[in-house]
Amino acid sequence: MNVMLVLLAIAGAAIVVVVLVLMYGVGIYNQLVTLRDRVDNAFSQIEVQLKRRHDLIPNLVEIAKGYMAHERDTLEAVIKARNQAVSGLQGASANAGDHTAMMAMAAAEKGLSGSLGRMFALAESYPDLKANQNMMQLTEELTSTENKISFARQGYNDSVTSYNIYRKLFPQLLVAGMTGHTNDRDLLEFDSEAIKDAPKVSFG
């Protein structure tokens, strides 16, 4: 009888331990999901601002065409770079956790920033264009958008860092490995002409 009670006590304790471990594992999983969702939400904020950036550019180029007739190659390069950036963003939006898609988006945005920078540098030689009210308004909107992109990018990178660190800690890494949270999310880091260093578009 005493042996039976001991066995029941051991079994009961084992069940309690298993339940506690499962509950702890569920808590870790829920936190992983929460952190990953924060990363996705932060990326959606970047997406909104990049779309705004992409939408502004055709209008800028259209106005510039009326003044920069001899700069056709430069203007066409801006539109081409803009279209590549749109495509890159679409790819990253569909595969936000994919390293290749995120790096392709970053490269496309870098190319767009470089093309915009060249266009605005040439625009300095066209006083009438600089004085155009529509051009001034659009460049102000673009500058504001670039600032918002930079801010959103910082928020995204903070979220990514929190997720990546949590995922690698013990025992979180055990739960992460069993539930599909197996890869780091990419920080959005860019070179000198990338989003964080927006082109100087103010005509002051």
C-alpha cells in the first residue's frame, strides 16, 4: 500500500513537472510569435514610407522633364531605379523573412538613392526648376518621407535585434528550433547612398 502511494506521488509529481514544462514552453513560443509579429509590423511601417517615396518620384521626374530636356538619360535612370525599387519592395513584402529578398530590396533602394542624388545635383544648374513651386513642394514631401523611412528603419532594426537575441537564448533556442523560428531576421543596413543617408533634395 505504501509502495502504491509512493508510486502515485511520483507519477503525480512527474505530471506536474511535465505540465509546468509545457506551460513554460508555450510561454516561450508565445513570446517568439509576439517578437516576430513586432518585426513584421515594423517592416510594414517601412513599407508604407517606401511606397510613398516611390509614388512621389514619377511626379518629380515629370516636372523636371520640362526644364531638364538635355538630361534625359539621368531622368530615365531615376525611373528605372524607381521601378527596380518597387519590384524589390514587393519581393521583400512577400518574403520578409527571406535574406535574399531583403538584400535585393536594400540594393534597389541604394540604387534609387544614388539616381535621385545625381538628378538633384544636376537640378542645381536649372534655376527655373529650383523655383518651381510644385517641385519645391514635392522635394519637401520627399525629404519628410526620407526622414520617416530612417525613423521606421531604426524601429525595425530594434525589433529585429530583440527577436534575434531572444531566439538564441537558452532554453528559448530549443523551443525556437521545434517551432520554426530557426533563422535570424535581417537588419536593414545600407551603405553611404542607402536609405539612412537620404539624398539632399532641399533646394533651400
